[in-house]
Amino acid sequence: MDNSLLSSIDQRGVAYLTLNRPEKRNAFDADLIVELTHALKSLASNAAVRVVVLTGKGESFSSGADLNWMQSMVAYDEQTNQQDSKQLADLMYELYNLNIPTIAKVNGNAFGGALGLITCCDIAIAVDHAKYSFSEVKLGIIPAVISPYIIAAIGSHATKRLFLTGEFISADSALRIGLVHELVTDQSIDSETEKQVHLLLKGSPVAQKEIKQLIHSHADINNATGNTTSKLIAKLRTSKEGQEGLKAFIEKRAPHWVKPNDYQ
């Protein structure tokens, strides 16, 4: 593995996890997923950690799936695709279920699976020019693995529209629907994130853990959820349209279901 994830803990017990692939717009692949999952498990077992801040290096938070990783998916059979998807599902559940308060410091655009990382965090502070999108439908697949967390964050009605259209979501719209909690400038994102860290450090760690567990008890998300969603995405990735959509994306052409004059 390369150094695709930066990790540090300051003297207050604030852990910083930074996606460190700026040349790839912090796109994640199998290695980064494993690395981030291991980092979260390590933090969960460290009693000295009080807050976790997740962000991206450079101008993007994360563009979602890495292109080379997506290319490999085309050749995977359904079982291998399911195993691959389950790793992402395990990452999302680990972040969502972390017994420590988490902040997504959204420093730039976030697409696809990156929106799962944001909504798995407890607090999302985002720059006021970031754009978002669930573009999977254009590839003949769906954002199955992240869907439980998106629905929990913005509700089923908004989720249906955004999943079905794959449209770009402006920063203002993301704030309005609850995808993020606060919009800030590039210059103020550090200080505004620090304000949230300061507030969290004033709280009781035990009470914060119980608060998260209480709220999560009302959501229909558990260990079995990842199995269901990873099976679904594996099925679609290996379907006729899923294969066509992924190949069309890689080959930079319109998939067969889009008329040339409709393709943008």
C-alpha cells in the first residue's frame, strides 16, 4: 500500500484522517478502503481519542471510486464483486458505528461513495462551492452500499430524486436537504471545524457514545445491512446494463440507452 491515508492524533485526543490521493481527487480503491477501515478500528479501541475529523488532501474531498478500480470491476464475477462491495460496506458501517464523535471536513467536491463517508459522520462542515452527485445510475448501477446512510441523513423522498437523476447537487441544495450541516469558505473551514471540535470536547465521552447508540437504535441499519446492499450492487455490476454502463464510462462514450443528443 502507498501512503494513501494520513493519520495523526493531537494532544487533546483529536484524530485527523486525511484521504491522501490528491492527484486522483482522493478517489478510493480497495487498498484505501482497507486502510481507512483499519484506522477506524484502531481509533475505536483507543480510549484517549475524543473526536475524529475526516477530510481530503488538496482541492477535492473525494471523487468516489477510482477509475482503475472500476475497470477491474468489469472483469469480476458476481461473487468477487460482492466480496469487493462488502469491504466498502464494512467501512461505512465502521465509520457510522464508531463510538466517538466524527466530523466530515468537506474541503471540496464529493461524488458517489464519498457521500456515504460524509453521511456516516455525525457532523458535516463543507466549503460553500463544493458539488455533489450520485452518478451511479448513469453507469447502469446504483449507490446501494451507501443508500442506508443517505436515506437516514436526507430522507427517502430526496434520496429517490437524487439517485434517479444522478444530477449535480449545489452546496446550497446540500445544506437545504441536510446532506451537510454548515457551509463555510475555504479560508474559514479550519476555524469552523475547530469550533465543532471544541464543542465536542466539552461533552461527556460516555454520554456522547450513548447519544449515538440511542439515535442509531431508531435507524434500520445493522451488521446484516451490508450483506444485502453488497449483494445488490454485485448483481447490478455484472448485469448486462451494468457492464455496458461501466464500459461506456471507461471508454468515454454514451451507454446504449442514451440517445446521442441526450448525452451530456
